[in-house]
Amino acid sequence: MTALTTAPLAPLLDRLFAEADAAEADMAPLLANVTQEEQARLMRSKTEYRHLYGHLKDFPLPVSRETGVLLYMLARACGARTIVEFGTSFGLSTLHLAAALRDNGGGRLITSEFEPSKVARARENLKAGGLIDLVEIREGDALQSLSVDLPETIDLVLLDGAKALYPEILSLVESRLRPGALIVADDADSNPEYLARVRHSANGYLSTPFADDVEVSMRLR
């Protein structure tokens, strides 16, 4: 029996993923006038990503169900007690990570989200899942909110916010990563600079792609 597979969290996740699947079709009209090339450019821009994500503020943009389970398993396997997440959205990934903390005996999860409406939705979902006591949601620009008051050591990091900022967020937390700490980056292919950094062992990482859109890295030193 785990927090992930029992009530109240298991039925909550089923509902949230079903709602996310249903909402995906509603995104198409919003993006109809934005070409794939323009979407990719906005995602890679370090200044214009807010324009794209602002249009999508009412959509959950979650990790996949499989990635959610992967996050739970990695956090459990490394005995994580301190986790930092970039990109809360509606909190589906946050729920998986917080469930792992619960089953590890407790801990602290710091997550950052710049859309106020998404912060409110995530907080509601964490309360419904019985995990809000483990999570600190920091509202605002992650380049500021994740630059202060971090744990002395960090066991796991999830990067799932604006893809253009992955290298900058990694730099904010890098000095706190313990040897063996894990970094999971969703849609990492959108940032070649980030991939080049974590895939070069001279930079202190061992890294490998997982499935089609996730990069899993380990801090070596």
C-alpha cells in the first residue's frame, strides 16, 4: 500500500488526468494561428515564453501518467527528503513527488509557478490529496523564487516549466545537489543547451533520455 495507489490520491489523479485529456482538445483553437515553428521559438525564448504560457494558463499541461509514476519511483528509490520543482501548473507532478515524500517518511517539496490561477488550482489539489503539508508553493518568477532559501542539500529536481530556462534553474540549485541527486527534465529536447550540459560528464553529470521526452540525469559530485 502506498500513498500513490490508495485514496484519497489515487482517485484524485485518475480524475485530474481524465480532465487533462479532455482539455487537450480545447487547446487547439488557441494555437490555431501559431505555427509549430513559432511555438518552438517561443518555448526556446528566454524572454517571450510568458506569451505562450499565458495563453495556456487555464490548461494543466501535465506530465504523462507514465512520467508521474517514474517521478514517484525515482523519489522513493533515492530516499528523497528534499525536492525542488520548476513548474507546478495544476500540481499533477507535484502530487506524485509529494506522495513519494510521504512514503519516505516526510520531507520538503519546494515548487514554483508564475500563474496565480494555477497556484490556486495546485493548492486545492494538494489539499484534496492530503499532501499540502509537505509542499511549499512559491508564486512568481522562478529565477527569483528559487534563488533563495533552498535546503542545504537537494535530493531530486524536476524541471517542467519554461524550457528555455532549464540551464538557469539548474544553475540556481546545482551547488545544493548532493552526489547521486537526480534531475528529471520534461520535454528536454526543446533545450539543446541544457542537454549538452548534462550529457557532458566533465560537467559532473551522468544523463540518459527516457522514453521520448524526458531526460534523467544524476549528479556525480
